Amino acid sequence: MMGGRVRLSLLVFLSCLSALFASVRAGDPYLFFTWNVTYGNLSPLGVPQQVILINGQFPGPNINSTSNNNIVVNVFNNLDQPFLLTWNGVQQRKNSWQEGTLGTNCPIPPGSNYTYQFQVKDQIGSYFYYPTTALHRAIGGFGGLRVNSRLKILVPFPHPEDDYTVLLGDWYTKSHSTLKMYLDSGTRSLGRPAGVLINGKAGSAKDEPPMFTMNPGKTYRYRICNVGLKDSLNFRIQNHTLKLVEIEGSHTMQNVYDSLDVHLGQCYSVLVTADKEPKDYYMVASTRFTTYVLTSTATIRYANSKGPASPVLPEAPPAGWTWSLNQFRSFRWNLTASAARPNPQGSYHYGKINITRTIKLIGSASRYGMLRYAINGISHEVSATPVKLAEYFGVGDKVFKYNVMGDEPPPKDDKKITLAPNVVNGTYRDFIEIIFENHEKGVQSWHLAGYSFFPVAIEAGKWTPEKRKNYNLVDAVSRNTIQVYPKSWAAIMTTLDNAGMWNLGSMLLERQYLGEQLYFSVVSPARSLRDEYNIPDNALLCGIVKDLPKPSPYGV
């Protein structure tokens, strides 16, 4: 009897292992991770508080991968609430099943686990992951994710001595449950953050070891991401310049800057050379475009350091957003460099493709009754059944309606906000133009999952079709997150060539949580494995699809 059970368990194990290997692309290496997600007690700003740890780490472990690697992450949820992670910037080609948002996936129940399986297909660059459930992002669960170039692909700069991840973000000392209560009440916002963290720390304690060490004369790569909740941040290093080499998966022209504005959700790679007096130096991160200024530091030490860092910190750029806009305009795609593939980035001539659809989006807040945020008057409401699952199982009409939001914002005097799942039909392989208009006083930051896009313009005022004559149609940097300055607009272009369900939303946690997001449903007419993978065997099911039989799988 016991032998039969062992044989049965072995067969089940082998079956699961076979399914796992079938899900990854043959010939491409794979990386396996096991993550235990727990609460812990730390004092990032000197005040004891509950944080989310991954394998006991805050921030979570870095994922260090290479183009086309298959990544397998088994996440054990040891919290007392459902939990999900998303992989910010990973395009999940044909595979929105692994996106990890509440519109694509059922959360991992407490005491359970889920194994993500995805490929960083044809990508390089600097990214991060973070939780999408409740307000978990406000207490951790985030970490870095880098995708290195394959050895046979030439990188347009010498191999650095080392590669460092720098996760910046504003931070609250209140618990995530308290912050969630604020927003759920509909009567108040998150308010002002309590400070700024650099890799989970605020400021350099006197006896604390340096965050990073550099050998004299050597050059280092720093991957800088803003993983915060509310504020844009400026990053700088005492007495050192920053040579920009990559933005969110694109090699850039290698301009040199004294500092960089890093908006919510954005990632930049810079080269820093240890060519100064051998001592300690401060990295500095400070808030931008706010009535308050919050600042944090971390120490970089030369290996032969002969003294402490100067207490005089480098100044932030001028107030206002003109300086920041000019910096954005100086970013240029490196047209001759290769990215994940051998062909030069500039071989893709996006500026010569005809636009098939223009979508103009205005984010707004409403305090009529309860505080909500909306796009074109629609405030996204999270459904008990993820919209991707409802669509796939053929019960979408019981969960949401397509296109409740129009491609144009409502008239200016129409202040009504409608709460509903916000799902927009996107035609497969259409080349679209999206205009973001910001009529408010704060900087907005927007992220598109599943794609990279070309930010062809940011200007003050309101957009009109005549503004297209000012577009950069040659060397805009392909990326996934874009800022929109107050009383300004931004235009992006992308091809909807990735079948699936993809989130477009604010990276400001409060705005996203209270409805400033939508989903693009991009369905391939062929319904073929060439265009989209089948639902994984281990997919978690919930809501009205929990007990439904799975639809017939796609064929080739």
C-alpha cells in the first residue's frame, strides 16, 4: 500500500515537472527561485513598523537574469491576506497569465503558493517587481530585476567592474492597513510621506557599513529605479557624474548628467567612474515638485578610503519642471547599438508607421461623495473575477462591458465619474497613439504593461493634432513608463502586437488603487499558440470561473 502511494506521488511529481519544462522554451536556460513572503518588524525611518519580507530580505532578492532566460518563481504567501506580485517592465510576450495584476490573476490565498513561469523574451534592461494586492506595496515586497545582454550581443560600453541596484522610494510609517483604511473611507488621501528610502534605508548611520564600494579607477553600473508611492525623486552622487547608458530596456546615447529625475516606476542605468579623491561619498535622493523636501543619503566608499563623506550635499536641480522637461528631451535612443537582438535598435522605424487609432486620456479626481480617481470619467473597479479570466472562460459579459470608456475624454463640464471595470478593446497589431493630458498641479506617471512605447513628445498646455509636427519620430527612447508634468501633455506610440490583457495605469499608488487604471484587451483573431499561450495548468481560479471547465486550448 505504501509503495503504491510512493509510486503515485512520484508520478504526480514527474507530471508536474514535465508540465513545468514544457512551459519553458526549449534551449533557453531557466532560473528557479523559491520565495517565502512574510511580515517582519523593521525601523526604516527609525520608527518600528510592519514590513513585507521576501526570504527575510527588505527589499526583496534581486533577480539577475539574461535575455531569453526562463524565470520560475515559486511564491509562498505566509501573510494573513491574499498576495500577488507583478514584474514591472517585463513584457510577458504572449503570456499575460503571468502579469500578476488583479485584472489578470487571482491572488495567492494566505498559506498557499503559486509558481510564476515567464520568459524575459527579447529583452534587456533594468526593472523591478512589487505587490499589486491591497496596499502591500506601501510596506515592501519589492525588489530589483535585471536582464543582462547575451554574451554574443555587443553592449555599447565596456563591461563594468560591478553592477549595483539602487531602489529609491518615498515611505510612510503608518501600516498598510491604516493607509488602506484611509483610502477605503473615501474621505482622505494618503497625505505626505514620512521620508525617502534608498534600498530600504534612510540616511547613513555613523557606524553603518557603506552601501557600495568602488575600486579606484574602475567604472560601475548603477541601476536606479523609483519604487515609491507618490513622489518623483532626484538622484545624484557627491562629486561624481552619471553617464546614462540605458532606460527601461533601451540603450541610450551616453550623455553625462550631474543628477537625474527619476519619476515613479521609472528605471535608469548609469556608469559611475571612481576617479575622485579616495574617500567616502554620499548618494542622495530627494523629492521633486513638492511643497516639502524629503532627502535620504547612502554611502559609497572607495576601497582605499581615507576619510568620511562631506556633510555638504550636492544641491538639487532648480524648482519647477522646466529643468526636468529639458532633461527628458535630451534622452535619445542609441540607433546603432543592439539591444536583445543583434540588429541595431534604429532598424525599427516607428516614425514611418501610420497611426491607426488615437486615444486621448485625462486622469481626474472626484470628491463628490467619495474620493475616486478616473480616466475619461471611468474609475476602474476591481472585480472578484479577473477580467482576463472572465474573457477567456467566455463569461466576460457577466463581469464587465467593453469600451465603457471612450477614446476621447467627456466634455469639460461633465464631472460625473462612473465606477466600472475599465476594459478597452485593442485591435491586434494596430499602431496606436496615446495622449496623456494632465490638468492638475502634480506630476503624473503612467505605466503600460505588456509593451514598450515611444514617448515622442512632452509639452506644456493641451494637445491638438497640430502638435504632431513637433514629435520626435527618429530616436525617442523605447520604454514603459512616462511622466506628465502639471498642465502639460505627453504623447506615446506603440504597436499592440502582444496578445493578452494589459494594464495601463497610474504609478501613484493612491490614484491607481482608487481607479486610475484600465485594461487593454488585445485578442489575436487566429486564437493560436503563435500569438498567445494557453492558460497555465497551475493557474489559480476564483470568482465565477472557479468551478468552470477550462475552454479548449489554442492550437498552432
